[in-house]
Amino acid sequence: MKKRSLGFWEIWNMSFGFLGIQFGFALQNANTSRIFETLGAEVDQLAVYWLAAPVTGLIVQPIIGYFSDRTWHSKLGRRRPYFLVGAILASIALCLMPNSPVLWMAIGMLWIMDASINISMEPFRAFVGDNLPDKQRTLGFAMQSFFIGIGGFVGSWLPYIMTNWLNISNTAPEGVIPDTVKYSFYFGAAAFFLAVLWTVLRSKEYTPEEFEAFEEAEKLESGETDGQKQVSIKSQSNMGIGMMLIGLIATMGIAYFSWRKDLYILGVGLAFVGLLFLLAAWLRKSKKENGFVEIMTDLLRMPVTMKQLAVVQFFSWFAMFSMWIYATSGVTSHIYKTSDTTSALYNEGADWVGVLMGIKFGVAALVAFLIPVLARKTSRKVAHLICLTLGGIGLISYYFISNPDVLLISMVGVGIAWASILSVPYAMLTGALPANKMGYYMGVFNFFIVIPQIVAASILGFMLTTFFDGKPIYALVVGGISMIISGILTLRVQDVSAGDIHG
């Protein structure tokens, strides 16, 4: 028994919800630093305030993936209940975020908003793996990239459109969010909910019985039973002890040398994860199996391809997070020569960053279906290398540009890289995952999006003040170098679906 090939419009409908998700994601990425700065945040603290987003994803996505693998609703199926709940919560958060009266509330709303977006977004990745045969998965993720590009393009441009086309006020008194940002978030909330609702109502899912039949057929065809290595309790304990020791030593070193407090996030975080591994090992030894134990054990059973892609993801998402945090402050200070958030010039520059983010998404939408063609002509690995190199050059070029209009060219490269980041790694990953844990491992794969964001949030502020004289433009250069490194590391990934067993 095999999954049937879906028609173009069926793939369209099952991916359409990403249009709304990306509306919310684009508004968050393009405007959060602006909101924080307006409410009094210092530039070198922006990365720490952004931590709410990646930490939320780190916690929420694997849990949602784990439970969505085990969910079945008679009308909404396996993944769609999570689409719907996440869309409702995210839409409410989008309406509240730009009305935050003080900085701490804006940070809290970012936390809630990102958790809600993750509840919707994580199952969408597994949705492609669930419903499409392997030969159509590259197309499925390309369709998601297309909708991500369209939603991101429009969402990022909304404040600019409202300022220049609708004549809505783009400035406000000190500590007040401009109306252009507020109305953009309201529009995004409506778009988020309606687009996800379309996918919920217009898509179908296979039943648990059909999934079991598909899995048995795949095992018979391949001659495999599980394909995952077993992890001993001792190995899990050793991993936990090692991580705890490294984390504690790092924490003591930070305290001894009086480095920035941001760095404690890395040391304490590593020690905490080590503690979780130790707890899971102890529960296994006590014969107390549960969801927590399974989640922490399967982390050590990741397929080889997933581990290799993890390193690729680390460097590419470190680059993207550098841009999201520092694009506004980098462009306004380096090119517009102002850091006064109440000035018309600063807000003009901030709006232009939104336009640039929109260009990134627009380019991603245009090239989404060209990347599979490039992959067929070369390979998925080479295609990803080419795209990420173009993106890295685009980010580095920010430093050398004085005319903001020329940044449009830079963002073409970043947009090409973005389209590839959202499709190629997932297409390579799904072929290497066990079908009955697709949602969980897609959630775990988010770790390698979130961890680089936490690292970026921990060290970029330190790097700016220690090495770069507080100039945020250098964070974009670091991001560009990181993206090129990511492309080079792609060449060592084993693409199992393409028959690439030896990398």
C-alpha cells in the first residue's frame, strides 16, 4: 500500500495555511526590534529580549510534534486541530502585541505570539511528510516556500504601504507604537486565521490505520524494521553528565571573567539540558517510561542525515537571526545615520527595512519552484550551497552600501537563500525519518533553528560591545559569513532519498 500522488490544487490547499502563518511571522520579524526600541530597549540588549521567541520554539515544537503524532480527531484528523488552535491564539496575540504600553509586556507578548505561531507551524512540516509520497515532497516544501514568500512579502511591506499609499501616521510620541504598525498587525491577525482555516477545511488526512499500512509496506519494501539505533541508559547518563559539567564550567568562567550576563544563557542552558538527560536515564532505569523519557531518548537516536543537517541549519539560522535582530538598527545607524526612534528619518529607515524583508520574501516566492529544477540539474546539496552563498554575499554587502535603494539587490541574494532554507533541508530530512515519528522529529529539527538563535542572542551583544564598538552593521557581516559556511557544510550531508549513502 502506497500513498497516492496528489494533484496540484490538493498540494495548494494543504499548503495555503502557511500564507497566514508567514503574515504573522513576517510582522514579528520586521517590527519586533522596532517595537522594543520604541518602548525604550537599548540596542545591545535587543538580542536578549528576542530570546522569548526561540526559547518558546525550543519547548513547544517537539511537544506539539510528539502529541500530534498520537492525535486523531474524527473531523479534524491528526495535524489540523493544532493548525486551528494555534491560529486562534496567534491572531489574538498579534492584535495585542503593538498595543503593549511598556517593554516587559511587549517581551511577554512576543513569547505568547511565538508559542502560538509554533503550535500552528510545526505540524505543517509534518503534514507534507504525512500526505505526500517521497517523489512529491520537494514540490510540497517548495509550495510551502511559495506561500511563505507571498505572506512574508505582503506582511513585511504593510507598514510601508500604510505610510506611503494610505497616508496613515508613521510617527508617534515617545514610547508609543505608530498606527502603521498597529494596523499592520490587525490585518495580519485576520490573514493568519483565515488562511489556516482554509487549509483546515479544504484538506484531508490519512487515518491511523492507513498510516500503519503505509509503514508496514515501507518496511517490507526496504527490509528494515526501525532504522534507529538503540541508546543505552549508560550512554544517556554520560551525555547528561558531560553537558552538565561543560555548562557549569562555562558558567563559572563567565562569572570569573565578569563577562556579559547574556552569556549565562549558554552555560546555564547547557547544564539544564544535561540535567534533563540524567532525569530521563534515571526514569528508564526505574522502568518509568513516559512521553518525557521517549522525547529525551529519541533525541539521541536521530538519523545520521538529521545530525548532519543540524550543523547546516545552525549556521544558516544564526545568519537569519542576526539579520532579524540587527537589520533595523544596522540600516538606520549605518546608512540613515540616526538612532533617534522618535525621528522621521529613523522611522523612514525602519519602514525601509520592512520593505527589504518583503523583497526577501518576494524573491523567495518567485524562485521557490526553480530550486527543485536546480536540484535536478545538480543535486539538492549543490543547489543549497549555491543559494546560501548568494545569501551570504547579500548580507555582507550591507556594510559596503551607502544608498539604501541598492540594498534591494542585496536582498535578492538573501531571498534566494531563504527559499532554499525553507525547502531543501526538509526535503532531504523527510526521507530519513521514521514515519511514525515524523511530527516529533520535525519538532526536534526545530532545535537546530532555535539553538543558533539562542547562541546569537547570547553572543551577538557581547561581540558588538567587545569587538565592534557597538555598531550593529557588523552583526550582519558575521551573519553573511555564517551563511556561506552553512552552504559549504551542506556538501557533507547524506541525502538518503537521492541514494546518497556516503555523503
